[in-house]
Amino acid sequence: MSLRKQARYLVVQMLYQIDLNPDVSINEIREMIEEHGRSKTVRTFAWELFTGVMEFKPQLDEHIVRVAENWTLKRMAVTDRNILRLGTYELLHTDTPPAVVIDEAVELAREFGSAHSSQFVNGILDKVVQRKDEPLPPPPQAQEAQPEEVKPPEPPPKPKPRMNNPWAT
């Protein structure tokens, strides 16, 4: 198995880990990569891929959702979702040839996913390649709340005039 393939396997496992356990610290992920990476090259490449995916995760997810007809990220299997994130990151942010990225992602899907994962990942990443130069639509804006009309503060009530009668309250 090539060093880059080993790194990708490791990254998918770390993405899976953090997807299911968002409280895992980045230091714990780093330690796991250091512990399970078989060589310095694997560990370095895995860390670069992992941090890249995490840095661009919202944009990667937007690209995936845009091409995944009738699918939301939550409906996708955790393994498929993270393989797609890794593949989309490599397609958009590295010099790795698209055919290599897709082939590696399909192999990851065969290894970690279900019987149909490899076809699903292949189809989604193929569409990402086809549409990667199209700008993403702007994120949906939350309905802007109309600011309430600002009213000037009410003046404090005027004090009651004091009577000269010391017994009056």
C-alpha cells in the first residue's frame, strides 16, 4: 500500500472519529495520527489532509450538498460523508489529479463503506469535478429580523408636590 493511501486511510478514520465525537481535541487527533502513522511521510501527509478538510469543511459540505441530488449530509453514512469531504478537499485544494482522487476515494468507500458506497462516492465526486469551477450559491440568509422601532425612553414621573402638612403621606 502506498504511503499516500495509508495517509488517506488514517485521515478517514480521524474524520470519522471527530464526526461522531466532536469533543475530541485536535491534540488527541494529532496524537492518534502520530501513533498510527507508519512513517513520517504518512503522518505529515495525513496531518495536512486532516487539517485541510477541517479548515474548509463548511465549503466542502456546500460543494457536496450542491451535487448530491436528494441527499443531505445527515442522511449520508458517516463513512461516505467523510470520504466525500476528503475527496472534495483533494479535488479543490491539492494538485492531485482528479482521476487519482476519485479512484482513491472509491477504494476507501469499498474498504469502509457499504455495498453501494463506492458507486455513491464515485458519482458525487465526479459531479464535484464537473462543477468545481462554478461559484457556490450564497449561503441562505437567516431571515433578518426587523429592528423594533426604537422609542425614546419615557421621562421619569414628576415628583408629587410636597404638601406642607407633615402628616400627609
